[in-house]
Amino acid sequence: MEVISIIGILIALAIVVLGSLKGLNLIILSSVAAFIVAATGGVGLIDGYTTYLSGVAGSITSMFPIFLGGQLLGCFLEATGLTESIANSIIKKFGTKMIVIAVFVVSWILVFCGINVFVIIFTVYPLACAFFKVGDIPRSLIPACVLGACVSQQVLPGVTTTANLLSTEAFNIAAGAGPVTGIVCSVFLFVANGYYLYRQGEKARKNGEHFVPLPGENFEVDLNKKGLPHPLLVIPPIAAVLIALNVFNIPGYASLYIGAVVAMIMFWKRLGGFKCIVKVLNKSAKSSQAVIATCAIIGFSGIVFTAVPGYSLLLAGLEKISGGNPYIFAFVAVAVIAAVSGSATGGVKFVLNSFSQKLLDMGGNPASLVRVICTSSLTFDSLPHNSAVVLTLEACNVSHKEGYKHIFVTTVVNTTIATIIAIIFSMIGIR
């Protein structure tokens, strides 16, 4: 039965991956995959699907407030023109050769604010196209700029990313735990991804590649545009979030709400008063619906790793590979589950729910475990069926063939190196 169950899991995973490549909705794909896993796992279609739905519901309960808070803050920053102001400032100071880096840095800042990748995509894309047009850089690099920035920042301690909040809450430690490991890994990813993207932009220029507008696109940029807020005005909303989270220990989602309120008050007149504020609020609420697709995939991983016989076989394999080392176990477990579910959050949430106590019993330090889990979640989650990968490529009008190679380097190769760094630091006692 275990062998049949494993075969069913592999078939279900193949359907999710191939279906996502063909543009099928992840909610539908995860439901079909859940039925296949239930049927081959011998748990019964009804019981199996109930497990799937329970996983979806539980994920929505824990994740939706964080998503919504990030969307609120992101939409306010976009509406004020701060993102455009920051990008303009970078390019005016360093020249058009730094256009790729400008888009990368803007995306990084938005992630730092706790804004979800689904919001960042739609916030940054028009801006990125306008600047890439100026620099005559092919749009195939835009998805990697966004996603590479996301992973570069998500391993930092003390931030409101979902992985950090879920992990620190599970081990009952401060959001800023493991500062040295987190900062070193984040700096490595920022430099490695930024350098790779910059070099690829220069390579594209030398190879005679160009930015090609699509029919109906009319992206323009004005580096001397008047009336934009000063880029440093982004500091107060960010500071409000970080102080609320790390000084007053306010929950992550509530800290994001506080940052959004600060931005709203600061830019009330610029936003156009109550009517425009309502539009921003409605946009953020609509954007937050993307969390459902992520939770659907997490529900699929839940049935895979809890309800079917193949789970015990996979667990035994994880323990054998780790050799009893809690950090290697955490890395392998999170990476495998994130790969299956196509979700970093899915990998983190499942491992925390299933193995948090086991990892402590194996001798793992809570702060070190948090940093290893955060970096591990960013390794194999971004395979072609990952919801953020699919949505980013679609939003940027870039095919998997054109853009995924850059995503793979920035979100799989470099994050795996960062995870190895985190594991080494953890094993020698550096927190």
C-alpha cells in the first residue's frame, strides 16, 4: 500500500506541475491532486477530501490576516507614488545601467515592508516595464527581479514575512531571533541575486536583445517627474511596522495594519481623501484573495503528509537522510514539502505543525531552527508549479521558457547556498 501511495503522490504532483505550466488554476489542480492521493492512499475519497479542506481552512485562518495586512500597506505605498520615487532616485543617481538593480531594490523594499509577493508583482510590473523600456532590457528578467528580491529579504530576522512570523510564533521566541545567521544569509542573497541580475542585463544588451512592448502597452517613464514624495518618506510606515513587531511584540498582521494606518495618515491629502482611500482599501482586499490559491496547495500537501500511508515511508527517508541532525532534518523536510506543495509557506507550516517538538528533542536551538527553516522554505518551493512563479510570469507576459532560468538561479540555486550557510552557522553555534 505504501508503494501505491507513493506512486499516487508522484502522479498528483506531476499533474499539479504540468497543469500549472499549462495555465490551469491551482485551486482546481490541488483539488484533483487531493482526490488522486486519497484514492491511491486508501483513506477514502470523502475522508481524504475532508482532510484537504481542513488544511485549506486552517491555512486561511492563520495566513489571511498577514496577507491582508501586507496588501494594505503595499497598496498605500503604490498609490502615494513612493515606489516610483525610489526607482527614479536610484536611476538618477547611478544611471541607466542600474535599471535592473533599481527594480530589484524597489521589490526588496516592498518585501521588507511585509507586502506579499502577489501585491508586489502588480505594483512593480508597470514600473519595471517603463524602466526596462528606457534601458532597452528584455522583459524576461522582470520576474526574477521581483522573486529574487523576495527571497533576498525573507530570511532576515525581525521582519513580517509569513515564514518568520509562523516560525518564531511556533517556537515562542522573538521575531528577531537568530540575527547573525539571518543577516549574513540575507546579505549573501541580496548581493548574489543583485549581481546575477545586473550581469544578465548587461549580457542581454551585448547580445542585442531588446525590450519589446506588447500590443496595447504604453509604458512611459519620466525621471524628472514633479510632485512625487521624497523616497525617504517610506521610512515612517516601515519603522512603525518594525517597532510594533519587535519592540512592543504586537502580532505581525496587526503590525502591518499599523504601518498601513501610518501611511494613510501621512498621505491623506495626496491620496485624495476618503473616496480614494476607499479605492485603495478595495484594491488591497481584492488582491488578498490570492491567498486562497496558496492555501489550496497547502491543503494538498496536508493530505499527502498526514493522511496517506506513503507519509511514513517519506518520514523514514527524511530521518535517514538527516542522520539525526535537527538542522539537516529541517532543511530536507521543509524543502521536500515545499517542492511537493509548490509553496514556501506550505513547507514551513506543515513542518512546524508536525515536527517542531521533534526538532527540539533532536537538540535543535530554536533561534537557529527558525533561520534554517526560513531559508529552507525558499529553496525548492519555486519550482515551475509554484503559484507565485506562475502568477509572476503571467503578470509579466513572460513564458516559462523565457523567464524561468533566471528565477531558478535566484530562487533555487542561490537560496540553497544560503541554507547551507545557515546550517553551518547553526552547527557551530552562531545564532
